[in-house]
Amino acid sequence: MEKTFKSPESSELYKKIYALNLSPLAREEAVGALKIAQALVGTAFWVVSKLRKLGSVAPATGATVGKLKHQ
């Protein structure tokens, strides 16, 4: 099972943004910035998970790197 990064729009940050006395445009910009930040974090999480998988499996053999048969 692979972990995924998820943050629903009903999260505490979204609630705080909507609770502020902002103009509709400023609120839209704040929510947009939050969505972009979440996308960047999600992408970084995905890249790190892929790099971990690449680092833990030897190419073409499927053998785990760094473990000997007698261990």
C-alpha cells in the first residue's frame, strides 16, 4: 500500500481563510496559493517515494540492494 498526501478543502487552513475578513478576490488568491502549496508538497512526496523505490531495488534483478543471502 502506498501512502498519499491528501488535504481536503474542509481542513483547518481552509476554514481559517474563509473566516478572515477578506475581499472575494483576496480569499480566492489565498485559497489558490494554498492549493498550489499542497500540489507542490504532494509532488515532492511522490518524487521522494519514487527515489526511495529506485534506491532500494537493484535494476533488472528485483534483488534488494545491500542485503546478502545469509542475512
